[in-house]
Amino acid sequence: MSVEIAWGRPNARTPIDLTDVPIAIADLPAARAFLDRALALDEAWGDGAIHEAFISLEALPEAMGGSKARAREHFARAIELSKGRSAGAYVTLAMSVSVAEQNRAEFEDLLRQALAVDPDLSPGLRLANLIAQKRARFLLDHIDLFIASHDDPGSAPDPGSVARRSGPKAGAFGL
């Protein structure tokens, strides 16, 4: 029996981005409760979409209830359930965990794996995969904005501020 879940997002594979909406921090307990319940009802729903959503949530600082180790566990399960056909899981782990840990090799590897996903293998994920791959290409092309170079460990700016300035909402709130 399949359980349908209203995510409140246009596409269940659209990453949850807590950096764009400061008010979302107040809703973290509700988001966690929602995802916990969804996981209990059908952990394989959407070929791992629930686990994919958990990657971002678990990548939060420990003080906010996150755990990089749990984020990696959810990533592994999302990849297993999607049979490696979701580019979004790779991009989400790269942006949420690899950037936080400043792990350049892992960041590059994850983004290359996202680019290696064939979007035509899963028609239901095709658009989400194409969008994730476009983001992966951008991130690889601008890696020094997110990961400090080996020569200058202090060179990488706060990735959230870069994303806010360069994203589609650039100029919002006077930024």
C-alpha cells in the first residue's frame, strides 16, 4: 500500500533550503516530526525522497538537533532506494555536509556522481535530475566559493551568503 504525502513543495525532490527562509528555523520541530511520521508510514516512499529530505535536516548543527553521521546514513538509504537514480541526493549531501566539513574531494566526487546520473532512466525524476545536474555543474564551476582552496584555507566565504547574493532572489532584503 502506497502512502501519499502532501509535502507542501511542488516536487518531492525539491531540496529543503533552510537558508532562504529564516522563519523555517522556528518550524524545525514540526518539520522533523512530519518527516519522522512520513518515515514511519513508508520509509521507501518516492524511492527514498523522505531520506533525501532528511539529509538537509540532519546536516544542521548539533545544537539544532542535526548529526552529520545521520545525514550520511539517510544519504546512503536514499541512494539505495533510488538505485542511484536521484542526482539530488548527491548534490544535497555535497552542499550540506561536504561544505560544512570543507571536504573538497568529497564535494567534487558527489557532484560528479550527480552528473553521472542518467536522467532518462527514471522519467518521474527527469526534471528534478536535470535541475540537480545544472546545480552540480554550477557548484563545480564555482567550487572556490564554497570550499577553501588548498593554498589558502581561509579563502572560502560563508556559502549561505554567496548563495543568497547569487540566487534568483538576489537583491531581496537589501542583500
